[in-house]
Amino acid sequence: MEGVFSELHSVVSEVGIPVTATHFDLQEEMLWMGNHRGHATSYFGPTMGRHSSFQVHATDDIRHVQSLETGVLFLSKSNLKCYTRGGLVMFDYPMEEGADMHSLLMTDNNTLLMGGLQNYVVEVDLNTVQETQKFTVETPGVAIMRQTSRFFFCGHTSGKVTLRDLRTFKTENEFDAFSGSLSDFDVHGNLLAACGFSSRGLNGLACDRFLMVYDLRMMRAVTPLQVHVDPLFLRFIPTYTSRLVIISQTGQCQFCEPTGLANVADIFHINTVGQLLMSFDVSSSKQALAFGDSGGCVHLWSDVPEVSFNDYSRETDFPLPCLVDTLPQLDWNHDLLPLSLIPMPLTSTEPLLSDWPAALSTSSPRRAPPVDPEILRTMKTVGFIGYAPNPRTRPRNQVPYKIKDVELDYDNYKQVPESPIGRDEEPHLCMVPKKYRKVTIKFSKLGLEDFDFKHYNRTLFAGLEPHIPNAYCNCMIQVLYFVEPIRCLVQNHLCQKEFCLACELGFLFHMLDLSRGDPCQASNFLRAFRTIPEASALGLILADSDEQTGKAKLGRLIQSWNRFILTQLHQETQEQEGPQAYRGASSSSLGSSAESVIGKLFGCEVENSSLCRCGKETVRSSLTLLFTMHYPEQNSQDKTIKEYDFAEILKKSICLEQNTQAWCENCEKYQPTVQTRNIRCLPDVLVINCEVNSAKEAEFWKVQAEYAYNKAMQKEAMDPAKHTEPPPMPTEWCLDGEEICTMEGFTIDTRAEDLRHVWIPTTIKMSISKSQGLEMSSWSEGDEISAAEEPEGVSLYDLVVTVPHIQDTRTGGNLVAHIKVGETYHQRKEGVTHQQWYLFNDFLIEPIDKTEAAQFDVSWKVPAILYYAKRNYHSKYDLRIKNPIDASVLLTEASLARKQRKSHATFIPLMVSEMPQAGDLVGLDAEFVTLNQ
């Protein structure tokens, strides 16, 4: 009967799985439902024929469904997904950790609000799928949201309904509807109706049979409306009058006017077969009602025989029907007509032309390609089924016709890439060896308990965990740790600053000293690093998204970090050692450089001269802690790159001469100026930023390495007798079988074949003379300088650190360090006295050959930082570590929270005579306070 609601159809989506959300499509004649296990299904028209069905979330229930012009939004506890109506993913928007979303509201075509049990509401732009604003709510738990032309309405789990401004989301008014909790509410015109639960003391919550009705013109409550069912859902159905439909969880439905008494005759029952109603929705045309129950059924009710969900619905796309029986008409006279379009009946009497005799045919099945090792490495097995992410090494649904057997012995890890890219050109030579790839910690249910760090580090040196923000600098932390004067300096340092990098490095180095192979965390150091304003200004603090997606240019970043950390440590240790440092009587800042160990270790007195074309020369002196490589300009006409020695390029970079525009006080205007840089002394540790930031510099390194390799091969060919003698038997066995330990050090027989991709020398001879200035040349590692050269200030510098940038398109790249670990570190950790090169890749530590530390295949391994150390420079420094914490810390009353304000202490501090002595039992209140929350 028209005008009275009755059941049209009922369907079962999944038996026993509760239907948690129902929604009438606003564009098409479809009804959407989502269940407790994250599955969504759409039904077409009043007959409820199944249109599409797909899994939205693996575990979480679907809490809200909202249709758009181009797709459908599904809200679960921790993410928002958009699918096409056919089931293809359009986007997936994850929430913040700990979010528990319940409600969704479209504010316009491209903007929506999401609320939940947390204390904020998120605004998301659907065009960019980005969070635009986050509004804080005073009362957490926004379970329901509605909108009119005047307000946003937020229903809270505490029973309150707040009215908020459309632009600022600030609270304009508040209705305290129920003392227990809010179940549902709706707004129409100037009326707001709500149902909920009232508190009954010790008996808990009880469903309130009074509907609270509010007049939005006067912002106050009118007479409550008593109903005959226990209300769980309610909606306005404004067809002729502003009727309210009230739904109970047991399936009772009642219609009433919000300003009049409820009529018992307007109650009808939904046949749920004993199940409870879990969701409810009204179509935009107000002609249909949809109910979802806990048994997995969806019920469709309507008050007209020919129901329409929307006033103006567009046509729905359906899958194409089978076209086997509807063959097109063919034009036989067409020259390009494919014969395959003509159906041919299969006969059993006549043989086909393609049916070759067995004697003339040979079975040649296509062999399946081997499984990509990257898939096997990342695969997780659940039962007997393995799951792994797609490494995307080959096109989708394509297999090459010729599968070549590629035997790889590039490294010990047996990586076999099966990729169509470069298959004919030895693709393994372009792949990153496994030990250089980015390492990650795989967390399980037990956290880190069952992760085997010993698989990555069989030494007693400590690695660093990489899953902390801004952990890209882990390699440089290891570099600073293995420079003995820096390690002793920061462990002897202690100051009163809250965020001091030298203090935090000292604590971290103490942890690295105590560790016996287990990785450490640099979280405290990195937290202090993030608070330094200069680090933020230099762009050294990365966002999590840039670090995970590989957008950061790590090579350039680590070189800026290297410059920053040396300057910062120089300033912090200088402030403690002498407040008058760098404030000598002369205008030069060089006289007091000895006040800082960093200045003595890395500092180099530099004289900068500026010569104007008018003849005016200006000379300034300064201190520099590192040098940057400058490469010769390539002539546009000459396409070949000339051969250079590394020492020659380094000398020109240190004693730099360049033309630039500068202010001339004599001419009183900017003039072309020749700027020249000369050094007065040699540092103990020469730090070099390689500045290989573009393809031009990378090509220069590649060509120079090829020149050096060809020269070494020619030299070996001219003197073959040198390599025919067998090496002597080792007297002491070392970590690397190719090396022979002696009491004097290592003697390694390096073949020319091992010098591929090597341009930098392992040793450099440097000196400064008054007549010729800086002199620099490459030197053989095993040779020493003559006795006549020692008084002249000639020094030998050995390569001790290289930091390359590993360019891996799969992981976004990472930074590693090759470090020559000295005897004192081996003595403390392993009880042996020798030197050895190691690869440090976060928590992966592995001994390597010295030639590997100097090899830079710029196709994947780009040089970033080099450290050359003067031989026997340790003797200048006091390498004893004294505990900087004395008994005075027990006497002072220090507090970070007090901020130097006087406070009345509730205790009596210790006196000098009351200091704990040896053997005393002391209790410590180890109450750790999280400072970053």
C-alpha cells in the first residue's frame, strides 16, 4: 500500500558476519554495505542484484560508507580507502598511529571531515589526498557528524552535541543531551532530535525512551518526545511533514512527528529472525530504508511499489555480456580482413594443416624462469603459502622468450637478478652488492627478541639502529667514534647545556665502548640534533616521508652534516675549554685555535687574498676544518676528459684560485677580483668533501679511475716477474685471508686487477715550503719518508675513512662508511693489536680489503667524504679518559622544570662530609621523563 513502508527485498551478504555500515549511493541506483570483516558489497535497484563485491580491509570493520562522483569512500578504524564502483583502489589514506575513527562527513565535493575517539577532527582534501587541517575538540569521542547551512554538529560518546562554526570549527553552542552516551541524532530545519542512553547508577547505562528535541532558533530544548520502542537510530524523513523514524535494535520501527505524541499504530517490525540491527540508512529520495543486522542480512523497505533511491540517478555500468554468439558481419572483399575472425568448425574426419605428425615435431616446453632472489629474501611464510612484495624487476604479466642462465660470482651473497633491463649486458655488474644495500630490522610479535643481529655483525664492534628519524648520519657517527682524539674529547666533556651534541656524543660513545657486538641507538643524540637551530636552517633535519621514499639527496646532505658537526663540536668544546678562544689580540682568528682539540685536529690556517684589477689586495686569515673538491672545467670543444692525478686536483682545491665579483674599497664598487687561498700549516686529519653531486662530476671520477686502472695494467705488464713469486707464508693469521700480519703491520700483495674503479691514493705526501707553498703528491703506502725530509716538515697522510653514497633505486639509497680501525680499538674489543678496514652499514659490520675502501663504481657507489690522517698524529694528544662527573653533582639542586626560579626544597641536600664512600649502599630514583611529549 502506497504511503506505508513494507519490505521489498532481503539478501544475505555473508552468513554470521554483522553488517556494520549501509549507504544508498547518491549518484546511482545502488545500495552499499560493509561488514565486520572489512568486506564491501553493492546491490543494484529494488531487486538487489549483486553488482560488485570486494575486500576493503584485511581485519578492521567498515564503519562508514560515503559515495562520491567517481568512487566510494570506506572508513575503517585506522585508514580511509577510496574504490571505484567496480572495486579498483583509487587511494589509501592511513591515519596517525593510535587513531580510532568512527564518523565521516563530506563538507563539499572535495573536502571531508573525519572524527573518532581521539581529541581531534581531521580535514582531508580529496584532490591531493592530504591532510589540510586538524581541529582540536575539547570533548574527545566524535562518533556522529552532521551539517547544515549554519553549523557543523558533532555528537560525542559522552552524550553531548556540540554546534561548531563552519569556517573555524570553534564551538558555538553545546547541548548536554544524555547523561550516559549518545546513540544517534539528526537535524532538519530548525529542529535537532537525539536519542541515547542514560546513566542508572550502579546498573550502568539504560536506553532512554525520551527523544531530546532542540529548537535551533532559540538554542534550547523543547518538550522531550516519548516513544514506544528503545531508540537506537533515528532519521528525519521530510516528505510532506517532518516525520521522524525511530529504530530499535530488536527490529521495531516507529514513525512520529517531532512536535506531537507518538502513535502506537505507526509501529512496524523488521523480520531479523532474532538478530540485532547494526546499521541503518535512508535514501536521498526518502522512499527507501535499508537495515543491516548482525546475521549478515540487508533488508530493503519502501513505501512505494516502484522505488527510486535518488531523484535523478545516472546509468550504472555493468560488465559486458558474452559476445560469443553474436558474431559481426564480415566483408570478404576487404584486403586486410584477418582470417582469424572467421569461425571454423572442428571436424574429426579431416586433419588440420597445423596437425603435424609426431615424427616431424619435437616438444619444446618453455622453461619457467627462476624466482627472483629478492622475492625469496623478503618472503614471509604463513602456513604453506609465501607472501612477498613485488620487487618490480620485470613488466607485469610478461615473461621473456629466451631465459639465459646467468652465473654470478660478483660477491659472496649470490645475488641473481632476473630482470629484462640489461640482460644482454651482464646485469649483475650494475647491481648493488647485498652488504651495501639498506638494512632494515624486521619486527615480529616479539619485537627485537628473535632478530639475529649476529647474522649481520660477527665482530665485537657495535652498530647503530637505522629506524630512528634522521639516522642517515649513523655512518658519520661511526667515523667520529673511530677518530681516537674525538672519542676521548667528547667522553671527557661535560657541560650544563640541556642540548649539547658533544655531551650526547660522549654518552653514545660510552655505549659503543661497552657493547660487545650488539647495536646501539643514537636516539638521544639525534633528539638533541633536531633542537639545534643551525641544523634546521641548513636543511639537515629530514621529514619521515623524505627518508622513507628516498627523496633526500643523501650524498649532498651528509657532506653538509660533516661540515656542521665539526663546526658545532669545535664551538661547544671551545666554550668549555676557554671562553676567550678565537679572541686573540690580532684580527686573525688563528692564534687561539689550539684552545679546541677539534681546531688542533682538523683546523688549518687559511690565508684568503683578494686582488682587484686596480691593484688593491686584501688579505684575510681564517680557520677551516675541511676542504671541498673543485674539478677542472671541461672545454666544450674538447669532449675527452684529460688525465689528472688525485693529488693534483686536491692541491688545486686547497689552494683555490677563482675569479669573482667582489666589493673593492679602493674603487668603491663591485669589480672583477682574483681570489686566492693558501694554507699556512697542515692539519693532523685532512677532511675532504668530494662534491660529486651531478653526472658531470661522476663522469670525471669514472674517467680518471679508468686512466689509473689502465696505467696500473701497463705497469704490471712491463714488470711481470714481480708477481710470479709466491707470497710468503703468514706468521700470524688475520681476519682477511689475503692479508699477512707482521709485527710492523700489514703487507698486502695488491694486483693491478684489484685496482678497478680506484682513483684515490691510499697515501699522500704533503709539505709546505716558503718558496713553493703547498706541495702534494701520491705516495706508496709501505714507504717511509727519508731522514733528510723530516726536518723540512714533510708529512705522510694515510687514507683512514671513505664515506660513499649507495644509489639503489629499490630502496632509495643509503650511506655507508669504510673505516680503518686502529690498534687501540682492536686491543680493547678483541685483545689483538692490528689494523683492519671495516664496512659499517648501520648494524651490518664486515671486514673488507683496503682496495675495496677506495673503489668507487659511480654507477651505484658515489664518493662523498674522505679522511686522510697524518702518520703517528696520536702522540700529540692526551688519550686518557677522565670521568667528568665528580661529587659536586650530589650537592647542587638542579632542575630543568624550575627555569632558575626560587623554590622551597622539601629536602636537605647532602653535605661534603656526607658523600657516599666505598662500600656504602646507595639508592637511585631512576625515574625517566620523556621530554619530547
